[in-house]
Amino acid sequence: MKLDPRREQLLKRTFIDFHQMSEFVRNPLIIDRAEGLYYWDIEGKRYFDAIGGIFVASLGHGHPRVMEAMRKQMERMTFAPPLHGISDVTLDFIEKLGSITPGNLNYVKPFSGGSESTEAAMKFVRQYFKQTGHPHKYKFISRYYGYHGGTAGAMAASGTGSRKSKFEPHMAGFLKVFPPTYYRDRFSSWEECNRFTAQSIEDIIIHEDPETVAGVMVEPIGNTGGIITPTDEYFQIIRDICTKYNVALIFDEVITGFGKTGNMFAAQTFGVTPDIICCGKGMSSGAMPIGAMIAREDMAEAFWGEPEKNIQFAHGHTFAGNPLAAAVGIAVIDEIVENGLDKKAAVNGEYLANKLECLKKYGVVREVRGKGILRGVELTDAAIGTALKRTSLKNGIILRVDPTWFAVSPALIATQADLDEMCALIEKSLVEAIEESRKA
């Protein structure tokens, strides 16, 4: 893409997420419009959106039902005063979201995105324990390679190496364990490895003192580590440990939520109900910033009391529960539920996984992982992944490449013919990346 002087100067006045701008301006991507499964850049080139923007556009771009819900709400009200009340459509959203969650996770606090949701969950848990006779519980256990958001508390809970070290020192009270992929070559089976890594959480709780540990936060499928997909048993072990020591289990479902794994939530896919679910991204199909923290109803009771007790949840955001976002969220949930798009993701996910497995014939793929239409492909050579970042954009497909793996998560509306098109572009780009890396 060739830049005119104006755009080149403007790019020097901003930052693109996790990009070195001096490199980005040499081969920039500037988007002009989006529709369905595709983006078009300012030169008219089309790109297959294989990750829903960034795991967001769950129904594709510009879905008619979502756009119509937004138009209707815009004509009625776009903002309600959060210090004084709540919009009626936000109450409708709370009811709708609570109707699709597992167990008794029906207490909903809406937000503007995933980082706000995970941050709020940690504050909620700390306040909850202070108000239920466990004032020293404040520590959180999470995983290396995990990513829980860009705000200060969420970054402290993340385990992303150089991404977080730039901002140290972080808040105190955050402990890390390794995901099962880290130890997989040291065990005779994947199941045994998962048991070991899950059990390590209990070891940490014991040695830290259970009365100081407030929560365990995990992504059911870990994105930044390469779509890390533990066993069902892994999560059941963690669930039992958290129950045993009165520790809140928090599922960060910002990426895995809303149909991608074959159920509305990955908690349902893995058959384990946490105490809190954090969500965002796909909840609005990218039409509005939105997020939510969803907690057990009985936990919320600790925040219900007389005014003089001052035990209300001491947390808020200006755009949290925004009526426009709430209307969009309802439309997305209704579309997924009424058309069984989560179940479609389970079927299409198996089809997609089989297509991606065929890439092993090139000798550079170690493993294909994931659930539903959220899939990751682990590469044997980082140089190939680095090249794949370039060849994929050249061939008109947007992937998540990091660089020892790449991920896909097409919109729930994608057909198997769409997946064929996507996988053909991936294969072409991978072959070119292999050739490019060998010439380097």
C-alpha cells in the first residue's frame, strides 16, 4: 500500500497495537470498509477476516439485525446517567445475558470491554471477601502466557513476558502458574500433564496460605500462548481446588464467549461452572464497545445492605451499561440463540479442524488446537510465522500470527464454503512463508 503524505504524517502521530510504527509505515494496512466476512482497504483490496477483527465480529461485519437494533436505540436514547439510574434496555440486556449463562451466574455488571470486565472481577472478589469475613484474601493466581487486558490490574494478572515487563512494577498479589503446554514434553500423556499443572494451583494456595488467596483467573482457551486448550479434567480439578479453599474461580471468556467453542460459553463446553465469567468482544459483533462481569447470585448478596453499611460495589465506569451497547448485545444474543449459531460452530469447527490438519503435510505444523471455530495451529519454526505475517496480508487474509503459531476464528455465520475459501488462502500463504523463510 502506498501512502499519501497526509496519511504518512498521521501514522507518525499514533500507535498501532503491538506494532513498531517505523516498520508499520513501510507496509501499512488502512481499512476503508467492512461487510460480512470481509474488509476492504483504501485501495480497494479485499481481505478475508479470519479472526473477526480480533475475535470480535461474531456475526460478521454490519449484520442487519445488529444494525437495525442500533438504529432503533439511537433514535430513542444513547446515554443514561450512571450515577443516578439505569436504562430500561440495559435491564433487558441483563435479563437476556443471565438467561444464557451456566449455573446461577445471573448477577451482571455491564462494562465497555474485556479489560474493564476482568479488572472489575478482581475488585469484586476482593471486596466480597472483605465483606464476608475473609479480609486477608487478596491474591490472584493466573497463568503464564495468559492475557487478561491492558489496564493495570488486568496486566498484573497477565503472564505475557515482555508485554508486561515494560510497565513493571505491577500491583502486588499476583501469582503465576504455567499452562499445560509448557510441560507437555515432560509427561507421557497430555492428560497426565494437565493433571500436574492443575494440581500445581493447590500447591501455591497452600504455600501462600489459603486465607490470603482470593481468586484463580484463567482463560478456558488461552489465546496468547497459541490457543492453549486444556482437558475437561484440568478445569474440574481447578474447580474442586477453588471450592475446597474458598477461592473464587474466574473464567476470562472475553475471547471464548458467545458461541465460538460450540456453546454460548466455554464453561459449558468444558462442563465446569466458575464463580465469575468475564466477557466482551463477540458480545456486540464489533458494533459497540461492550463487556460484562457475570457473578453467582449469592456472591452479589454480600453487596446488598442498608445505606449506612456502605457495602455497595464500589466500582463504576461512565459508559458501563450504555443503552446503545445494551441494545446491540441483545440483538447479538438473540441472533445466536434463535439460529443455533453456537451449535453450528461445533459442527463447522470439526470441519475446520480437519482442513487445518491437512497443513501438516508441509512438515512445519506441530499441532492443531482449539474448540468450535476457535482454532490455533502451532508452527515448528518462528521464521515461518514471521514470514506468514507478510504473506497472509499479501494474499488478502487477516490472521492472528505470533509467530510460532497462528489462530483463526471466523464469524459464526461462515459456511463451509467460506471455510474452504479461508483455508485455501491460509495454505497459499503458508507455502509462500515456507519458501520465503528458506531463502532468508
